[in-house]
Amino acid sequence: MPENQKDAKPNNKNSIGIKFRKIFLRIPLAEKILFTKHLSMMIQAGMPEIESLKLIQRQAKSRSFLFILNQVLKDLENGQFLSVSLSQFVHVFGDLFINIIKIGESSGTLAENLNYLSSELKKSQQLRQKIQSAIIYPVVILVATVGVTGALVFFVLPKILPIFASLNVKLPLTTRILIGFSNVLYNYWMWVLLGFIALIIIFILLLRIRIIRFAFHRFFIFLPVVGSIAKSANMANFSRTLGLLLKSGVAIVEALNIAADSLPNLIYQREIHNTAQRVKSGESINKYLSEREQFFPPTISRMIEVGETTGNLDTNLLYLAEFYENEVDEATKNLSSILEPLMLLLMGGIVGFVAISIITPIYEVTQGLKAN
């Protein structure tokens, strides 16, 4: 008995360690794209699945991906299907990824499904890059503004402030505001920094509360300019995911629920789950979407109606995905053109305010000296 207990303890610890490690596994989207593409090519070339995965494992760079491949290879060698093994990492790959592979295994079209999944993931990556590229320039300008302001407050003003203090003149309001702001930052910068970090942490923690995150997501999609981009991005993701699932042979209700869970916005998750419930009770998709025009533009409900009528719903959905991806592309370009001058004005305004606050009292003193 003692020997058996000794043997059992390390196994339990090892099992707990593996489960704990699984929680923190993350794989970049680019690596998922390469995985599906390479596995598809190898299977099409006639290479056995296990040998294909071993080859991919030798080329993998991510530690998380290596850990997953080790687990998957062990499962496949024990006779499990690839989709069943990957389902233990559903938080890494998502329901869409696993269901497409599962359908490919059951229908004998795994290579084709993997190839199609790779191209769809690539399109999702391009959509994400378009959105990210739209905010890069404003962020750079904002960082530059904070940097310039910080340099003035911590390096320039401390040398000039003693001169102002020695002047027996009433300083302009802008100068007094700047001196007060500078003193607070210079003397209490640690508290200001900690307060700013605390606000960010509180905001992140609040967003973990579902009802608050739900309210924030609702507020976000109704913002000017940014809200329209968020709507188009959600429409593109929804259309592409649902179209891909239907094309792969997933039942409509199950496909809607999977598509809902793949969306980041809780409002759209709720709406698509509600759509699935209505479809389950016998209604068409477009009927529910047409009743919710504040979330779903008329274009999507009409195209889905045509697809349901003609039996080409998956094709129409993939067309809609392309359409809304182009909408996001145009909207992000417009957002950049709007934000760039605004951020430049903000930067110029802050620097100009500091410059006026410094120059004005010096000018008034020199004018006073000339008069004397």
C-alpha cells in the first residue's frame, strides 16, 4: 500500500500541474494559421496525421504550442481523434476551430476543411490588423504629447520657476495654472502615477463583472464613428464564422450558437443566441435580425433572407463578410483621417499653452523694464 501511495502522489501532482498550465496557454493567431495550412498540405500529400504533427512540432517556436502538440500526439497515439484532443484546449482554439476539424474528420474532408479554415483565419487576422493600424498613429501622437509635456514639467519648468518666484509681479492666470500643475506633478508624481495605475486596474476589474462589461459594450457600439466600426467588425466576424460553419455542414442552430460565442461583444453574443432560440422554434434568421435594426443593418437581414430563400445562405454570408470587412477598412481609414488632425491639435494646444505660460510673464517684465 505505501508503495502504491508513493507512486500515486507524483501522478496527482503532475496532473494538477498540467491542468494549471493549460489555463495560461496562449497561441498567436499567426501560428494557428501556419498550423492549419501546413497540416492541410501534409495530409493532402498523403503523410500520416501523427507524422505530420511531429514535423510541425519540430518547427514550432512557441512553448505553449509545443506543450499542446505534445499532449495531442500522446492522445493520437492512444487512438483519439484530433478534434477530441484539441477540445481540451478549447480556450486556446475556440469552438469554431475544433468543430471545423471534427466535421472534416467525420466527412473525410479534413485536409480541405483545414485549408479553408486557414484562409478564413488569415482573413480574420487581416481584419484585426486593419483595426489595430487605425489606432497606431493616434497612440503615437498621444505618447509624444505626454513625453513633451513630461519633459517640460520635470526638466524645463524647475529651472524657470525660481525666476518667476523672484519677480514681484502678478503672474498671468495661465502661468499660475501651469505652476500649480507642475508643482503637483513634480512633488507628488509617485502618487499621481499610482492613482493612474489604480484607475486602470479598477476599470479592468470592473469589466470582469458581466453586467458592467455588457453596459460598456452597449455604450461602445453606439459611439460616433468608433461604434460603426465596431458594428461592421462584429457583422464581418459573425457572417464569416456562420458561413464557414454552414459550409462545413454544421446544423444551423448549433452554428449560430458557436458563431455567437466567437464574438467579443456581449451585446452581439446575446442577440445571436436569441436568434438561435427563435430559429429552433421554427422562425427564419432574417425575421429576428430585421426586428433588431439598431444592432443589425438592413443589408445583413436582406442578404440572409435571400440566402434562406435560395438555399445559398453560406455563400451569401461569406459575401457579407467580405462586404463588412471592406466597410471596416474604409471606416478605419476615415477614423485615422479624423483622429490625426485632432491629436495634432491636442499636442499643439498643450505645447502652445505651456509656451504662452512661460513667455507671457517674461514679456511683461521686459516691457516693464523698458518703460522704467
